[in-house]
Amino acid sequence: MGSNAIEVAIHRLRKHLQALDARAVVHTVKGVGYFITEEKV
């Protein structure tokens, strides 16, 4: 895997969620990782 494999996977996940009009949002926490929350409507 390349050094940016995780970033690419997260980018694709975000695009997929957006295409599905999902209410989930992927957040980046520098130095920690990622987490997913449900977007408030």
C-alpha cells in the first residue's frame, strides 16, 4: 500500500456517502484518526 492509502480510502468513502445522500459525515482528527457522525438535519 502507498503512503496515502488511508487518505484515498477515506476520500472514496466520503464520495460514496455523498452519492447516497447519507447522513453520515467522516471527520478527521489530526494525530488521532477518523470518526463518523450522523449529520443533523
